[in-house]
Amino acid sequence: MLKEATAKSIFTRELWNNLSNPSASSLGKTILSLLVITETLVSFFWIYTLSSLGEGYALLAAVPYFYLIVSYVGLFIFYRFKHFEYFTFTQLVMLLVMPFFMQWAIGGFSASSGVAIWAILSPVGALMILGTRQSTPWFLLFIGLAFLSWKLNHYFAGNALPMPAHIKDVFFLMNITGTASILYGVLRYFQTQKELATVLLEKERIRSESLLLNILPEPIAKRLKNNDMRIADYYENVTILFADIENFTKISANMPPIQVIDLLAKVFSKFDQLAEKYQVEKIKTIGDAYMAVAGAPNVCEDHAKKVANMALEMHEALHEIASCNGVGLKMRIGISSGEVIAGVIGSAKFSYDLWGDAVNVASRMEETCPSDGIQITQKTKVMLESDYLFSPKTEINIKGKGMTETYMLIARKSNLSTT
């Protein structure tokens, strides 16, 4: 009895922990715990009721008493050796067999008020704990024992002890309401956990999509979700931007690592906000360099203006951040327009990138750009000249292309007219 009392204490504590903090691993334990606790209460009722009828009914009362001993000894062993699967098996067996033994011992269907209905808790518990496939044998065993009880009912009824009518009525009421209440309670708990899991899955889906959109443009992310794994698109006319903070390696050499990361985070977060403002697609960052494009994957006619507006504000934002942090920061920006191929590379870590002559030229525009300036190609300048101011034409030698006309983007004409 000491082992049984100890097992009950551990059992109650574990049940409370599982109810307070349910998870996938504890759901099966909690459901089985609810079934065992309920069956325990019913067993006490049977023991008390049958024992009160006299000594002749002691054998009947021994059936639920035997169930209690086996259940809590098994529970004690389970917690001692951590064999939950063995405890599950023994409990499902006891939940299945004990009600039928009670019915046979009392005297069949009529005398016991169909007490065997409690055995349905075994296949129902197996369904929620073990799953659909493994629960089928338990249900078939329940059906088999029910048919066996029906077939031999005349034999059990012939050996039945006299059962007072009011006791039979109480048993009948308890069998109907008890099994219904337990099934409803367990299924309600199971459904509550299912709904909670559904909510958590939906939150995780939204979070995953948000993370995916931080890595890939939205149209590309949608195509990947639709199993379009080979993405390679041609764009006839886009504008590409490369930006690089001047001498950042030298500046950051005297800064603690956390301060370097915080500073870059502030700068690139502001650049991301500007990209969203002007509907420019950020492609990637490499160290202190920033790459973006307009016109891909969302095609638009004013891609050059979007990139130009963003570039001008990037300089303003960098100067503001540098002033607030007491650091002298300058940035070179290169812009080029032309045709590109865009696609997704990688199978485990996806990356959306651009390839083409316009990409290489934009990178050269940044590399050869004067300090704190915005250098653009002649093709980009043609698309902007009606609304922007530029420095006089210069020529630079670009590897593979020779001498190339370039211009420095200075400001928007509208900004100058309002000042």
C-alpha cells in the first residue's frame, strides 16, 4: 500500500505538470492519466457499493481492487524505470478487460447494467495515445469481448447474485453518464490541444513566411512555395545599385565587435526602410557593401528614378547615423541600368541574385566613384536627366569595356526648387 500511495503522489504531480504545460510528448501521458484517475474513482465506487451488499459480494469487489493494485504498482515501476510504453500497454489491457470481468462476475448485461461499456475507454485511449493504426487491434478486441459477452450472457445470468433494483439503477446511471462524461472530457482536452497546435502551426507558418520574405522577394518566395525550384528570369531593363562604406575596415578596427555590428545594423536597417519606401528590392549585403535593384522581379518603367531617389536619401541617412554615433562615415554608390538574368541558387540556403553586364558595370561605378558620391552610367543618366541634376561628363577606364562615360548624381530638381 505504501508503493501504491507513493505512485499516486507521483502520478498526481506528473498529471498537474502535463496539464499546466501541455506539449506533444506529454499529451499521451495526460490522456492516459485522465483515464486512469477516472477509472480509479469508479473502482472505489464499485468496491464500496459491492462490499456494502454483504460477504457474498466480496469476490465482485475484488475485481476493481485488483485493478487498482496492478495499475499503481505498474505506475510505480514506470516512474522508477521510465518505461512509459509498458505502463501504457498494461493500462490499456486493464481498461479493456476489467469492465468485462465485472460484467461477467455480476451476472451479465442486465444484472450489471451493461458495465462493460467502460471498456470502450481502452480503444479510445489507444486511438489518442498510439494513433490510428495501433488503436485498431484494441477496438477489435473490444468488439470481440462484447460479442463473447453476448454469446455467453445466458451462462453469466444463470450464476448471477441477487442485485437490488436501486443498485442496478445506480449502476445503469453511472455507466451511461460516467462513460459519456469521461469520453467528452478526454475528447474535449484532446480537441483543445489540437486547436492550440493548429494556432501554433499557423503562427509558425506566418513566422516562416516572414523569414522567407526577408531572404527572397515576395514573387520569388511564392514561386518557391509552389514548388517552382528552377527560377531563372530575363529582364530587359533594370537599374542596379551598389553601395560601400568608405574605409569601414579601418574605422571598425578600433571599435568593439558589438559596436561594429550595432552600427552596421542601424545603417542597413535604414537602407532597408528606404528600399521599401521606394519599392526597390534589396539583393544582399556583403560586409559593409549593399546591393539592390529596381525593375526585378517586379517590372516597372521608373526603375531608374526609384534607385536614384533611394541613393540620394541613403547619403542623408548615413550622415545622420554617423553624426549620432560620433563616427565619420562616407559612402560610394554606383548605379547602372541594363539587362540582367535573375534567379535563385542553392538547394539548402536559397539566394536570389543577378547576373549580367549591367551588374558588373554598377559594381565598377561604385569602385571608381569619388568619395561620398553617386556615380551613374550614361544610360541611367538618359532616363533621369529631366528630373535630376548631374555633374559634367567624365570618362573612366572600366576593365573589359574601356573608356566609359559617367556622371555624378547630385540632387533632384524638385528639391532645389523648394529650397
